[in-house]
Amino acid sequence: MDCFQRLEALVDSAGVDDIEEATALLRRFKGRSREVAAAIDEFMLDFMTLVFVVENGEEGFEKPVRKLARTRLSKLERLVTVTAEASRLPAPAYPFRMAASLGMPSLTARRSASVKDSRSVLRPVPSA
């Protein structure tokens, strides 16, 4: 069973023991990015709230809190998927690497040449 399918099943059952299992399932995604870590924290907060509501028999709050937990879980799943896809992309070609590969002078060489030109123009006038 997929990790996120198991988490959906945990949202459906929402028992006290399910908090530890959800934490263990999400531990593998913890260090990917700050956005993923924040989404995990948001989901876990809503999931723990759901467990509290279910355990205390608050039927009036159960449906909206369960929906919120599912929404947070789908957001987390999208973030994990996007992060995984982004890590597989090749590194971007930076302009200075492209310029070097085309035989163009580097940006620093052009910058130092323009500094030398400006120094020759801005020489102080000798005093009389």
C-alpha cells in the first residue's frame, strides 16, 4: 500500500494509535524542504485534532475536521511529488557557463575591461 493511501486510511479510522503510525510514515519526507516540513506539521496538527474530536465523541466537528485533514494530506502529497520531480531535473545552465561554451568572454573579463576604461577617462587633472 502506498504511503499516502495508508495515511488516508488513518484519517478514516482516526484512532489514538494512528498518530504514531502517521508520524512514522511521514518521517521519510521530513528533510526535503521547508515547505514539505511545514505541510507535514500542518497535517499532523489537523490529524491530532481529528483524533481528539473522534475520541471525545464530538460528531458535529468530526466531518469538517476530517475534511480539513484530507485537504492537508492532499496538499502534502502534491508538495512531495513536486519536490521529487524537481530533484530529478538537470541543473540549470547558468549564463556565464553558456557564454564560455560559445567562446564569449566571461562576465568578469568584460566588467574588469569596463572598469579600466572608466579609470582612464576619470583621471584627475594635474594642478598648475
